[in-house]
Amino acid sequence: MKSTDRILDTIKREGSVSAKVLADKLNMTTMGVRQHLQSLERDGLVDFEDIRAKVGRPTRHWSLTATGHRRFADSHHDLSVTLIDSVQGVFGDEGVAKVIAQRETAIFAQYQDALKDCDNLEAKLQTLAYLRESEGYMAELHRDGADYMLIEHHCPICQAAKTCPALCRSEIQLFRHLLGDHYRVEREEHIVSGQRRCTYRIGDKT
């Protein structure tokens, strides 16, 4: 992966970051990172905000522009939206619901098979994060107290989900079905709602 692609990937995952943080994460010099950022800024892919600190000079934080975010967009999103519109036009809302249910069933079977040897929640979620990462969701798993946070920095079906919100409902239903009734799954951040990532808080039911 080129240095500029690594920088874009890190900003996508981390959100607003300084050149120093990028340099530390990517094992690059701060000067080298700044040069790449300036090039990416000229291309309209990143922008910056100077954030004042309590002491010293403001720190420049870099984030992706709308154009930068589109670099990660699903290359098939136009086809997906067209297909959804076509199904709805021919078969109506009921037809779309059946297609989404079929998709959910197929993905559930795939995920369930991958998780069959996992004997605890953490192992299941680590495997789930790996599956989602391989599908382009830029997924990672973190602990947050007694809970787990499944974080997805990208949504490869975002445009289709904006056209058909039932796809997002299907995603969280899939996770709940997969993990079972002993666990709660709550979506706390949502890309389709305008936030930079989707996050799911997962833990024991109380």
C-alpha cells in the first residue's frame, strides 16, 4: 500500500488526527507525513483544523473530506441501488423485504459456520470482526468496561442502505440472531445517519 493510501486508511479509521500521530502509527517521519498531507489536501482528499491547546501552539488535525470518504465507497453502489429500485418497481415493498430477508439468511449461515468453534463471546466477536473486515467494513473490536465495541469505519453498502433503510435494520438483526438471546446488541453510531462510523455495543443482558 502506498504511503498516501496508508495515511488515508488511518485517518478513515481514527478520525481527526495530527501529523505526529500519523507518523507514529505508520513508522514515518513527521515531515514526510506532512508532505503527503499537503499533496492530499491539494487533491481535495483531506482538510485540517487547528485546535488550540491549553499550552503552546495550536495542533493541526487532519480529517477526510467528502471526496476523501468517497475513495472508500463501494464500487458497485450504483448497481446495488438500481437493483433495489428495480425490485421495488416490479415486486413492491414486499419484494424488497423478501430479497433483504434472503440476504440476511445467507449471511447468517455463512457467519454461523465461521463461529461454530468459538466457545465464548470474545472469540465470536473477534471472528465476526475479522469477517466484517474482509468484507470491506474496516472493522475492529475493543473492550469498553464490561462490554465490547464492534466498530466499523466504513460501510460498503452505504448508498444502498440510504435507498433502503431496511438493510441497516437487517444488519443489527443479523448480529442479534447470531449472538443469541443472552446478549444485547445496540447500535450507538451510524454512518447512514451522518456519523463517521457505525459502532455496536455488545454485552450481557442485565
